[in-house]
Amino acid sequence: MSGQKKAPGLGEPRAGMGKPPAAAWEAMQNSQIFTKHQSPKEAALAWAKAGLPVFPCKLDKSPFTSHSFKNASRDLQQVEAWWTAKPYAMIGLPTGPVSGVWVLDIDAPKEGRPADGRVSLAELEAKHGPLPATRTHATAGGGLHLLFRYPTEREIARTVKQIAPGLDVKAAGGYVIVPPSVNGDEGKAYSVLDASPPVDAPAWLLDLAFPPFTAPVPLDRVPASQRRVQGGDLHPYVEAAVAGDLAELSAASEGTRNDTLNAVSFNLGKWVGGGELSEAEARDALKRGAAACGLDEREAEKTIDSGLPAGMREPRIVPESKPRQETKAAQPERECQGNQPPHIPAESAAYQPGQDQPARRFTLTHGADLPDDPPQWLVEDFIVSNSLGMVFGESEAGKSFVAIALACSVASGDPFFNQMTAQSPVIYLAGEGNLGLKQRERAWAIHHRHRVADIPLYFSNMAVPLDDPHSLVMVQEAIDEMAEWAGTPKLIIIDTLARFCGGDENSTKDTSSFIAALDTLRLRYQTTILVIHHVGHGEKGRGRGSSALRAALDFEFCLSLTGDGNTRMLGATKMKDAERPAPMYFKLDPVELEATDGAAGNLDFPTTCPVLTLADYDPPPRQTAAGKGRNQVKAMDILRELFEHHRANLEASGHSPAGARVTVEEWHDECARRGINKNRFREVKNALESQGVVAVENGYILVSYEKQLGTETTET
């Protein structure tokens, strides 16, 4: 859409803006940036001017940006800002459709990695024929990058990461460093050996890099005479369990495929042993699943022959389900107003939360082998991907406005009030006010210069009790149907808890059942679940109902009105795996709505709708912070110095100073060194905690207001 505003990232510029990939590479062929000495900033801008998205990387090739290649941009102002802040950053280029290329990475042998990609490539060329001349880069480590046109016309089911020793593939979901970046360890530069535009790779190389396969399909039915289950059809519970196992098998990565096949064979064997599944169809499904993940047929048969009989020796049958009374939330389907996902079937069933869910292997891992990766953000510094969270607040605080703004930001890929998002389809399970939600989405789209039709945001048409197994399956089937053509949602919003929890929210047992249902959705789609909830009765600082819900949350935000009665504050009250972000302040600004065809001439149709915008709000200082004693002032001065020291160290090492943290132990030791003994420190810390000046979480000191430390920052 020409002229449409879009945040920097892989989604911009949209169709009609900037050069298509082929034209961009032709522009790079004529570029002179590699024939003379230029700074990394000038080179990065040249790539962006040609129409290719770039992002800054550290000297070890890891990204500076929070979402790696997903933050890559063609926006010249963004690129200039990145390299102004990091003048010696290497230039990262995402591979795949966004840049129009995939890369054959030919490694040179080095200590600890003896594989020589040049030897492997020579062997392949001797067998299949030589590769055509194409754009070629020399890497700083002595290897080569051969850039080929990305085969958009080919149906790519998966990408092989390594096609031979020393021959790696970089395609969709990856990136490479491009010239004239300089390697930090060796001081050597990437260079262009052949500047001609990327060409099509030969068919034999495409087959190796992007091998076709047939994904597992539903189990073939066998004649009833061959089935040990009456009626001939698989029980829906078994069908869902088997489908989940096969999906896990087909997605297994290299190094885990054989173990996964063994575990899935064992699981299906148990159903065979219990008479719920025939051995013939189990073997057929396992073979297709093994082929889907790339296992050798002969190797797969050996694993199946081992795992399947072992499972048959431990029979498993469908558990009996208890009848459940219909809850008030299980209302008859009513006509939907506004956008809705595909039709929800009236009857279906699958595995049931809390009742012998499809088994996953229980394993133990040495502490040294546990992953130590930084958080993957859905919303930078606010919401971690694949997590469970909640926003709670009083009625009319604006919770749904926050939910709509978040949903639209993630669905469109726009920043959520300056915080970068990971773009993805979004599911909004709406329990009330579909028409109002539709108007709020329209208002957001108008304010942010989008078309509603371009935002992959899908609303439910009714509320169902998610803790009811059959209702949960209805929701899963609707999401599955949508995901087939729109993609897997990375955010599911439930508005509100009261409308989608069929039990008593004050009951720990019922709340635990509701949490189990949320975990089923989260694990099924590897998604973030955000629950919208009301405040507790007489307790404005916590969500209503059982404390079991808050204990299960990965993050929690409270939305409240400030003292002026107009400004809303969104403040973090829990962040399990990350630092609590600073509060955000919002206001509601009216947006003029354009009348639709059905609303033209309707005097009752709203002509305006509020939209959430950032507010310029300076919170008043806490009254309890005044009047601190001499030791409290001294301890706070020490704490301020510690924060400043850590901030300076982070900045010097090229990291964000916002990550500065001080432990209780570190604060205590420095206070002791300066004359505040152990008992006095305990009194000081307790007093500051009671005043709300500091808080302790996981051994770290949290400061309620940055002004108490004098570390507030000004963004420019």
C-alpha cells in the first residue's frame, strides 16, 4: 500500500515501496561501495538504499538487535541511527524471501572444525554437474558465500541446515554477514568476489537444500474387521493423541530425530497394546512421520521395530470422561457481529486437560547442558514469547483498549508504543462486546494508517468455558483451521477470565483446571497467552480470585487510573524471567470513524472511537520517600553509585545500560565497607522496603522510582 506508515523491520517497506529483491541486487551490482574505503555506516546505508534490509551485528556475528534478523530494516534513518550508535557493527542481511536470496555457506577448515566445504562441494559437482556463476562473497574466516535467487515458485516444506560436511544452508529464518564487514577476532574483512546478481541454483542443489516431503496425514482407516475397537473409527481422544505425537515427530530437528521416533513409536505401541489402534496403521503412520523429518528408511524401521513392541507391552486405553454440567458461559452460538474466525464445529473431542494427556518423555538434563539463552521477546522488554500472563484492572480502566492495541501491534508487526514486536497472527477470544472491539480495531487501524483487512487479527464469536474439554477442543479446531492459511498465532488474548472460566475463580481446584487449559493452548501453539481480568474485591493491587493463577503467571501487569483521572498507568507487578520494565502511561484520544456501507445513514452508529496513545505524564514523588534517616540516605547513595557503576560497565562493553542490576549481597557488602554494619543494614533495607522505595526480587534490588536513584534517562 503506497504511502502506508510502517515501523522499521522486515515488514517495511510494503508492496509498492522500495525495490523488489531482483532490482535491489542489480543495484548492488552497480554499486561502487566496495571499490573504495568507506565506513561501516556508509556501507550499511548503501545496502539499504539498494532496497535490501540490514541490521547491526556484534564483532562475534551475534545481533545487536533484540529480535535478530527480524529487526532488519531498509529505513535509512533507522540504519543510520544503528550505525551511529554502533559505528563498528558488522552488517547482517536476512536470507529468504525478504532479501530474495538463499546462501550456500562453504566453510574453510579450521582448528576444531576440520570439515572442508570446498572438498564436499567438489564431490557434489563431480556427481551432479558444476554450479553456475553467481554472486559470491569471501568470508573473513576464509570461506565463501554463494548467493542464489530464493526459489519463491517452489513449495518449500523445510530447509536442510547442512547438506554435506562444511556446506551449510542459510535461508528463511537465518542471516549472513555481508561485505565490507570486519571480523572482530581476526580483523579480516568480508569481500565481494563476484558482484553479479544471484542466479537460480540448479535443481539438484535445490533438492538437497529444500528437500520435498509429504507431511503426515490423518491415519488411514482400516476395515473394521481388522480393528480391535468396536465401530471401526478411532476414538477422538486417541486420534488427537496420535496426531500430536506425529506432529512432534515431523518437526524433530537433526540430532533428536531418532530419539523422538523411538518415543513416538513407544507411545503408539501402547495404544496398539490397548486395542485402540491397529499395528498396521501405527507402523504406516510412523514410517511417514520418520520420512517427514528426514530419517533414513532403514534406520527408521529398526527404531520402530524396537519402540513399537515395547509400547505394546504397556497397554493404554481411553480414560473414562466424567459428565459435566453445562456452565453459564456455554451459551448457544449466536450471530457474530464483526470479524470472526472460521466456523466452530458444534461437536468434536480431543485429549482432555487433566485426564492423561498425550505422554511426553520425562528426562533429566545436567545443569551444564541447560539452555542459557536470553529471553525471546514477543514485545521487547515487556512480554516474553511462549509465556502466560495477565493484565488486570478496574472496570473502565481501559483493559480492552490495551488488549486491542497489543493485538493489533503484534498482528501488524508495528511497535507496541516504541517496543518492537514479533509479528504473528493473533487470536482474540472475546467474551463480550464484539461490536465495540470491531470499532476499536478500526480506530487503531486508522490512527496507525493500516487497513483492517491487512491485519491478521481474528475474533471469536462467543465465550466458551476453556476448562471444559469439549469446549477447549472447539477452540483448538477453530485455531487449527485458521492457522492452515494464516499461520500459527504467537499471541492468544482471553477477554475476560470470567467469561472463559467455567468454574469458580475463587476455587484453587477450578482455577488449576483453567490454568491447565491455558497451558494446553500455550504448548500446542508455542504461543503467549494473555488473560484480561478484573481486580480483587477490596484489593486494587491484585487480580480477583484464587492466588493459584498469579503463581502460574510468567508476567503480570496492572492497569490503573492515575491521580488526574484521565491518564492510565500500565505497570509490571510480576516478571518471572526478566527485569520489570518501567511503567507506561496512556491516554484515550478520539478517532473519527468512516461510516461503512451498512452503517451509512444510521444515527446510532458511532462516529468516533477512542484509541490508546502515549501520555506525557510525570508521576508525583512518593510521600513516604521523604524524611529518610542518615543511614537510609547513605545506603541510597551507595545503591545509586553501584547502579551507575554497572551502567557504565554495560555501556563500555556495548550493551544497554538499562540492564544494570545490583544484588542484595553486593549492596550489603558495600554498605558494610562504608560503616553500616549488618544489623543496621537490615533495618535500613526493611525501612526502605516498607516505604516502597526498594523491593527485593530473586536476590536483586528493584527501585520503585528511578528518581530515587537519580538514574532516570531521557530518550532522544
